[in-house]
Amino acid sequence: MRREMVAARDVMGGLAKGLAVIESFTAERPRQSIAEVSATSGLDRATARRCLLTLAELGYADYDGKFFTLTPRVLRLGTACLATMPLPRLVQPTLDRLSETLNESVSVSILDGAEIVYVARAARQRVMSIGLSPGSRLPAYCTSMGRVLLASLAEAEARAVLGAGPLPARTALTLTVPTQIMARLELVRSRGFEVIDQEVEIGLRSIAVPLMNARGRVVAALNVGVAAVQKSVEDLQVQFLPALLQAQAMLRPMLT
């Protein structure tokens, strides 16, 4: 999405700092002290403290005297975004049919910086140790949908997202060297899909294809995730890729 340049005088610094504090909380850091939030957000301790106390006062965070945790009220921010996005509403019926046909969990995600954000999902069984639902985030570099979305970027932009590396190894099979990942992205571009074999979590394999709009621009990614003990990498391509490509073609005229 193209963003218009905004003059510095029109940017509300306090809001930006509050959002930075909220974004400092992750699945790995659900409970943080003021010092920890200061370190992860890049804000000084006094600013981090004021932001955290404001969030607590407004009901967006809990405070036990030392540690802060976000409350479910924060979900209103993400839910409002998802509710106004046409993409989840457009793809969900197709996801439901695809999941029923394949008897597997299928998902759609978009790229947000270096992460993918799940915007729609039809789950048949839980295939990851963490629960996935709309709003869930995973790293782009080691997920099938993330690789598909990174491959849609210009090479320089994809390199900038990956950074200098090495990237964190989520498993012993994770590609962590940016040059290796860039080579993989070139393969994704040439064949039009990506298969991940236990790079994001041991025991999980997935296959993804890009979702293009009517003008041919990649706007999202679609995947199927399965337990590694059930399907081989070859099985994913033979059994699931044709159905994914069919769904891709069906959705293309609907997406903007």
C-alpha cells in the first residue's frame, strides 16, 4: 500500500510512543517490567512508564506493582481493523470449502514488515503448538506464506526486510542466512509456490501460493498446514497444490 508523506509537525509523538509500547508485548514477552518495555521499545524509562500507566488506567493493561500485561481490551484495536478489511470476508467462504475438501487447516495472511499476519483461517485440527487465529503473527522468513509474500517484493525490498542476518533459528532446519533465503525466494518466483519443511516448528509442513488481485498484484498468501508425520513434502505438492491453485484462480477476480 502506498503511503503519503506526512510532515513531522502533523505526527502525534505520544500516540506513536504508546503504540510502540503495545507492540513491545509479544508471545515471547507477554509480561514485562518498565525497564524491559523501555529496552524493547527503544523509549526512555520515564516515557515507557507513563505510557504503561496510561494503558493500565484506560484498561488496556494490567499492573501488579512490577509487571505489566496487556488485557483483552487491546483486541478491540485489531478486531476493528479486521472488521473493516474486505479481504477476510471475501476469502472465508473459499477457505471453508477448501478446508472441508482437503480435511486440513487452511489460512490466508498478509505481510506486515518482517511478519505475516493471519487474516482468515479455517481450522480442521491443530497442527502447531501455538494456537493460530486471525491476528496471529509469525516470522515471514521461515513460513510458507511469508516466503510467498517476500518473493512478491522487489529484490532490494526483500533484502531490506531480511536484514543482514543471521536470523533466529526456530528449529535445526530453519534457513537463517539471508543470501540462502533470497535464493529460495527466486525459486518461489519461478514456480509460484513454496513448501516449508519443519522450519517454523518441528512436526509442521506447509505449502503456500500467492493470492493475486485482478490486476496481477500479490495481496495475500494462501496455505495448507499439516503434521509432518502425515504428509511428505512430495505429498503436499501432489495432493494440495492443485486445489490451492484452483482457489487462487477463483479468488483473483474478487480481490482488489
